Amino acid sequence: MADGVNAPELPGFDRELMEARTAKEWGLTPREWREEPFDDRALMLAYELFCSSREAYQQEWQELKRKKAEKGSNPYEEMKRQMGL
């Protein structure tokens, strides 16, 4: 959300695109990625998904902290409210 306006919803990644992104992050070509054992690819994918989730969480938290500074509200309580807790 930017300036109170909802951003357009982006399509999600499909499996092939997520694998290509992960291969790139790990410095592998598509061929090298396919040659990796299944368990190794699964671990690399899980790592990238975890890191992406943490980054999104941190960005959301920073945005809430910024809003708190502007409005004087509690970012923790606002995040709990948004999560339905």
C-alpha cells in the first residue's frame, strides 16, 4: 500500500519460475539446477522462501514503525490487529 492507495495485486510465482529464481540466487544455471539432487533443491527452495518471508515481515514491521512515528500509535498492537490477534 502506497500513500493510502491499494497497489495492484501481482500474480504469484508458479513452481518453474520459483525454481528459476532460486537457481539464480544460488548462482546456478537452469541445467545445473536440474542436475542437483531433489533434496538439495528442496533445501535451497525452502531457504529462499524463508528469507523472502523474513524480508517481507521486516519491511512490514519497518512500515508500522514509520507509521507509529507519524501517528504516535503502537506498531506491535497495529500488527496484531492486522493479523486478527
